[in-house]
Amino acid sequence: MTSIRLQKLIAHYGSASRRKAEILIREGRVRVDGKIITVLGTKVPDDAVVEIDGVCINRDVPRVYLMMNKPPGFLCTTKESDSRPVVYDLIANKYTSLGLFSVGRLDYVSEGLLILTNDGEFAHSVAHPSGGIVKKYEVTTEKNIPYKVIAAWKNGLYINGECYTIKDYRKISLKKVLLTLSEGKNHEIRRLFESINVKVVKLKRIAIGSLELGSLAPGHSREMSSEELKRIFQPIQ
């Protein structure tokens, strides 16, 4: 028998990413062998009975990795407090009981490449900025893009005390640009364009690492191959 940090054990069983597991622990929603644990970093036996909101998570389930072309008009949350449709409504019934969650998020009106999995360790390595995995986004705007301003974003821009930075950009047209980001902060792209009074009319993620969205139709998803999983961790071209 070995001991393991509780948040890592939760992530191992695919019930939540490590970051989400830390939130659940702080909120007192996790029990180990019947006892509520609220201290992060607590080490527990790897065969301990772990419950989240009273539901035991220690069950062997296959690891699943789906790539989806998220259409606009869907949330990436599993919360039931919002009546709007969620991306989990789009996946096949055989996946609904496997504890899938999104690796990072796209906001309600954004679209494009989204990964769903029940592998918490994998999700953490892809989504956390320390992994250095870049993402590419096609951004379409209402009016012409001031590209000299966009270029300056590579050096960072402070908005309300928080620094937003792009890794690179490529001009597609007067009203469309391809942005490469290495750290996806909440609503980062929209806030950057709002700061220069340029409205974003379409935001589409087309790549994570060297994994590209390709021809996958909007609203559709499929399991990823081992080769595609490797592409996520390869430098983007």
C-alpha cells in the first residue's frame, strides 16, 4: 500500500482535474474513509474509499479522450444551475457515465477544438500554463484590425491590473487574425480586443499544440488516436 496526495488521487480516477479537486477539497465536499478532508496535500492510502458529494469515485473506468468541434451556444460546464445547453449534451450516450470534463474551456459563444476526458492528470498537463502548450485561435472582428497594436501585445498589455500576452499572430485579412497563445486566461482574447474598441464577432480555436481541428463537423466529437494525443505535446508549427 502506498500513500498519494488526495487531489492527485481524485484526478487519477478522472472525477475532476487536479485544480478542480483542490476546490472540492477546500469546500469540504470530499470524504476519505468517511472523514471529511479539507487540507490540501493530505496524503491518503491509494486504496482508501474516496467520496465526492457522497458518491464513491473509486471505480475502474476506461480512460477516454474525445476531440470535439464545439459550436457556439454551448457551455463547457457541468453545473445544472444554468438552463443553457452544455457540450455534454452533444456526446454519445455511451460516454455520459464516464465522468468526462473539458480540458480548459471555450466560452458560450466561442467555437472550435475542445478536448473532453476523464483523465485528470492528462487534463492538468494540457491546461496548466507550466506545460507550455500553445493554442491557436482564428479571430474575426467587426472592423479592421490595427495590426501594429496587435504586434505590441506580444510584450504584454495590462488590463485592470492583469497582464495579457499573446505568443504570436498572423494576419489573415483586414478583419481576421490568427492568434497563438501560451496561456489561456478567462476571456483573454475578447478582453484584448475590447481594450482597443474592436468587437470580436467570431472566435474559433483551431489547434492545441500540433493537434488541429481539421474537418471535424460542428457539434461532432470522436475518440482520439494515440498519435493525436502525442501531437498535443508537440511544438506547434
